[in-house]
Amino acid sequence: MRFTRVRLKNFKCYGDADLRLDSGVTVIHGVNGSGKSSLLEACFFALYGARALDATLDDVVTTGADETIVELWFTHAGGDYHLKRRLRATGERPTTAECVLDAPGATYEGAQDVRAHVTELLRMDDDAFVNCAYVRQGEVNKLINATPSERQDMLDDLLQLGKLEEYRQRASDARVGVGRVRDDKQGALSQVAAQIEAKEDQNLHATLNDLQTELSDAESDIERYEDQRETAAQTLEDAESILEEYEEKRAELDEIESEIESLQETIAETERKRERLGDQISEHRDTISECESTIAEALSDSELETDSGQDAVVTRIETLESKDDQLRDELEEHRLEASEHASEAENHHERAESLEQQAEEKRERLSELEAEIEKTESRLEERREKVESLTKAVESQRERFEEAPIDPGAADVHCEEVAGELDSVREELAELSATIEQKRDSISEAESLLEAGKCPECGQDVAGAPHVESIEDDREELAELEAEHEELVDRRETLETSLERAEELVEAESEIERLTEQRDTVSQLIDEKAEDVERKRERVAELEANIERLETDAEEAREAAAEAEAEAAACRESIGEVNEKRGEIKDRRQRLERALDALEATADAEAEIERLRERRADLADTNDERRQRLADKRERKADLAGAVDESQIESAREEKDRAADYIEQVDGKLEELRERRDTLQSRIGGVNREIEELEELREQHGELQATVERLDSLYEETEELERMYGTLRAELRQRNVETLERMLNDTFELIYQNASYARIELDGDYELTIFQKNGDALDPEQLSGGERALFNLSLRCAIYRLLAEGIDGAAPMPPLVLDEPTVFLDSGHVSQLVALVERMRELGVEQIIVVSHDEELIGAADDLVHVEKDPTTNRSRVDRMDAAALVEPT
């Protein structure tokens, strides 16, 4: 897998950023706090959402922004993928507005579906991916400084074994919970059994039969008393009917008397209304007189006669309105023309202001460019001085070759030749030393034999030995060998001196090459900056021309605005003249409208007088009808007064009282019987409920018994599950330990191949031991600070391989991210870190991203990304740069 591009909008400290990432080693460079790590977090967020960041959506959105967008392009298994997440932050808290993954042959939408597909695609959830790919800042030394138990927990978490312990604990909690529930259910089962036994002892069915017999007797008594009460109630009803008829006639008589009185009052009130209507007729006649005076006065100043009708007045008003419409149209034309001229003047003013503003902006940009040119020229002068300094340094190193037997470029070959000749002399000198020592031993033995009177060659007596004279030859040969030895010693010392000189020349040659490269790099930067200065000077000339043109256009716009304002003023004068004419027409029209209103009022008053006359006549007819109804009511009153029999009324009252007393007595008895019936029914209901409860308890007893049996089985299953997770964790840990130890030694061998360390052992508790080449064991804490940091980086890289490849080495490797890996490294160990990075590339890691503000890592980068934060806006930006541009020559 490889990230190819990431684009951000309002993500954390980034307002807008777009970065392409290539294969190989990419160094993200910048000062602390500039936002380097946020670039990587954006990639993790795109893949898995906020759960991959140890943060919430509130922490992701840039402060004050309404929307955040993160897009990630990546390749995997030969396919190209594009992921987009968009957050909306307009409510109380940010929400995911869009989440889309474009994959080869399919598109996935929605945060859950996208995260599920990414997890399936990469075979890692968010926790595994981040722990695998991301070696966080400050975590490098945590593993080595931790206690054995802490190291075991950390490595188990990195290798995802902590989840197995979590699952085992969950199984244990489940087992305890199931046991507790089972015990509760067993207790409930015992209680239900005791309740069933108690209810069976009550003999509920026999009790129910006795109560039903008593209830039947009580209902028979109630039925008998209710029949007797019904007879008494009929008697009471008949008596009440007679009394009710009497009361109805009495009420009718009272009502008729009331109606007679009411009719008399209504007739009198109607006569009073007729008098008031006569008064209203007189008032309307007065109104007509006043309107005639108003009409004469309103028409006296017009061309109409005082006796003109409504039609003539209306026609004159319409004529005046037509003239007013013409003047209003003329007025609207003048207003429209004035508005157009005013709008034209305003547009000219706005254009002039816009042009002046553009000119001011270009003047500001001109000042900025001139300042940039001055700053760049000052920097160019410094770089030219740097080039001269480097040239002098190169010449100084070349001077070291003036007295040398070789020229620059041949130092390595010369050094190898001298070293080879020195090795030959040393070997020859060693062989000669052994020969001299052997010769000395031989002469010493021969001298001992001579002292004993024996021949040094054959051991015979000296007198009879033929080879006594050979000892002198040996002494001469020894002297020759010693002389040759002294010559070889002198030759060796001469060659050693020459080798030192040759090594110094190799160093000088390397320094010449380094200084030359730096000088070429700085020269190239000088050329680029010089071209940039020339482009900026051309831009300055262009800006000056644009400023002059903009100022001329602004002045012309001001003059055009003044002309438009003058024309608008003339239009306003014409508007005033038209308004005066319309005012005269308005006065004339108002007088005619008053006359028209008076004419209409006169007609209305005459119509109202006619209506009031008709109303008075109607009231007179109505009173005649009322007087006839009054006579009829008086006749009905006389009939009702003679139709009431007082003796029949008294007998009915006595029957009513007797029936009421009997009903009262029967109601008391019925109430007692009904209470007894209700009590019996309640007791029967209670017994029935007891019987139902007994059946429910028996059913509950069966269910509880089945539940307890299921819980027994479930308890055994959770025990087995708990044991299984514990066993699985132990087996996986052992397999991980073996694989991790092999991968760690593979990496460690590369880093420490020239040191005194031989191998590393990792036991089942993740206890680490380093063995030196002499067999001595060391604790990792005994390493130096830089070696500890490299050791931990090797361990994290091995964990990365284990997580990415799996124990069987089958999974593809995600990008490897090292965040500030040089925090605990001195400058002498950075080259070993570079070797470690190269080793990971050889093992198949297609993309390695190193986050660092250390400039020593820039030289090892295939690509360099520079991150910088603007102190005024507090927003970060990214740039792909040439590594040499950030390294100042020394």
C-alpha cells in the first residue's frame, strides 16, 4: 500500500493544503509545532475517521470553520483508490456530511460502510493500522525504559494480543454473571415451588362451590324484592302523572298571564318606536337641506351649473383624472431619467474608487516586490561570498597535492597501493623475524655442543667431526639476516609514513569533492535566485505601467460622474414643475368630489326617508296583530281557571306518599342483599384468581426449571470460552515471540554488524537480552543513549513487519511512518538510522515517511516536504522542496 496524494481544507492547523507523495523515502521537515504530524493524522482520519486519532470531530475542524474536507488518494494491490470525508460544523457539534470511497469497480458511501471496506481491504482495523504504520514521537525509548510487565503490556497491545485478554476477561465476567443469574433463578424456583404447595393446601375448588351456592340464594331474594318494588314504583308513577298534569295546567295558566303582560308592554314599546321613526324622518329632511347648500357652494367655482346631476360631476372628475394621469406619466419619465443619471453617476464613482483601490493594491505589491528584490539581492551577495569561500577552501585542499606524488582523483588508488606494499613488507618482516629466531636458536645449540666437545651437526667428538667450521657460516648468515631485517624495518616505517600521508590525501580528495558539490549547489541557487530577481524587476515595471493606467481611468470616471449628476439635477427641476400642475388639478378634483359626495348623501337620505315611512306602517300592522293575540290569551286564561279538581289532586298526593315509603323500605333490604351478592362475587373472584395464580405458578415453575438448565449449560460454555482465550493468547504470544526475535535479529545484524554485539534473545515474557561477540549478556539499558534509540527503532521496525506481514508473512506492507526518530540520537548514529531505513526498503516497504526537524536526515530523502506555519494566521502550509535548498554549505 502507498499514499499518493492528500488534500486538506480546514483540517486542524491547515486552511488549504495539497501534497503529493511518491514511493521511497519522504522526509517531512519543519520546526516543532509547525503541523508535520497533522499531515499524517489526516491520512489516518481519511481511512478510519476520528477513532484513528485519539480525538473527536471537534478536535479535527479548524477553529471558526464551517466545513472540513480531507481527501486521500492511495494505491493498493495494483488498484487506485480515492477517499473523501467532509464534515459540517454549523450545528452544536460537527457531523459527517459526506464519506465516499471510490474503489476499482465500486463506490462505497457512508462512514460505516467505508470504514468496513477499508478494514477488509487492508486486513487491519484502525487500531492495528495506526500501531503498525506509525512510530510516534517520543515512543521510541518507551519500550526499553519500561519494566518487564510494562513492556509485555505495550508489546501485547501493539501486536493486538491485549484484545484476547480483554475477551478472556469479558468471558470471565460473563461466566460470573451467568452464575449469579443461575443462582437467582434457582432461588426463585424454590420460592415458586413453596407457593404452589401452599395454594394446593387451601382446597380452592371446594371453597368455590360453597360460595357459588350462597350467591344463587342471594340473587333469588333480590329478584323477588325487585318485583315488589316495581309494582310500588308503578303506583308512584301514576300518582305523579296526575300531579304532573295539574302542575302543567297551573304552569300554563301562569305562563298565559305572563304572556298577556308581555304583549301589553310590547304594544306600548312598538308605539314608542313609531314615534322615534318619525323623528328620524325629520332629521333626514334637514340633512337633504344641508347637502343642497354644499352642492351649490362646490359647483360655484366650476364650469358646471348648480343643478348639474351626478353623471355630469363624475364626467368632469374623470376628465381631471385623465389630465392628472398624463402629468403623472410625464413625472415618472422625469424621475426615471433622473434615476438613470444618478445611477450612472454612482457607477462612475464606484468605478473610480475601484480603480483607485486597484492602483493602491498594486502600489503595495510594488513595494513588497522592491523589498523582496532588495532582500534577495542581499542574500545573493551572501551566497556569492559563500561560493568564493568554498572556492578558496577547494584550492586550499588542492594545495595539499602540490608536493604529493599524485594528482587529485588518484588518492584512493595510491592509498591502496601503499597499503598493499606495507602489508607485503610486514609479512616479509614477520617471516624474516621467524627465520632469524630459528637461526639464533640453532647457533646457540651449536655453541653449547662445542663447549661440550661435540660437533654441532653430527654430535661426534670435535676432533673427528668434519663440520666444525659450519658454525661460523651460520653466524655470518645470521648477521646478513639481521642487516636485512633492519632494512625491512626502515622500509616499513617509511611506508607507514607514506600510508598516513596517502590517507590524508584521500581525506583531502573527499573534502574537495564535498566542497565542490556544495559550491555547485549554491551556484545553482544563485542562478535561480538571480532569474527570480529579474522576473520580479519585470513585474515591477509592469505594475508601474498598470498603476499609471488605473489612475488615468479613475480620473476619467470622476469627470463622467460629474456630468451625470448635472443631468440628474435638470431632471429634478422638471419634476418640480409637473408637481405644481398636479397640485392645481388635485384641488379642483377635491371640490368636485365634495359635491359628488353631497349628491350621493341627498339620494341616500331620500331613500332612507322612504324606508322609515314603510317601517312605521309595518309597526302599526304588527301592533294590530298583537292586540288580537292578547284577546285570545285572555279567553284561554278563563278556560284554565275552571278546569282544576282539588279533591283528585289530594288523593293522588296520598297514593304517592304510600308508594314512596314502601319503595324506601324495599331499597334498604335490596341494598343489604346486593352488598351480600357483591361480597360473594368478590370472594368467588378472589378464589378464581387464586386458582389462576396456581396455574400460573405451575407454568412459571416449568419455565424457571428450563431456564436453570439452560444457565447451567451456558455457565459451562463461558468457562470453556475463558480457558480458550487464555490458551490462544499464550500460543499466539509464543509464535509472535519466535517470529519477532527472528525479524529483530535480522534488522539488528544490519545495524550492529561492525560492533561487538552478536545477537538478541527474546523470551516469552518479552524480556530482551543482547549478547556480545565474546558471549557476555547485556541488558538493553546498558547500551549508550544513541544505541538504545537505534535498538528501539529496530524493535519497532520488527514489530511493524510482524503486524504487516503476519506470522506467515502474507499481508502487504502499509507505509512506515517514523515521527521524530532522531530525538534520542546523536549525530554519529544518524547514518545507522539511514541504514535501517534502507533495510526496510529492501524488505519490501514501498513507502517510508520520516517526520523530523533534523536537517541531517534531508540527505537520505528521495523527496523533501517542508512544513511552515504563518505566525500571523496560525495556519500551516506545505511545499515540496529540493533538499539542497535547506542545507547551508559549511
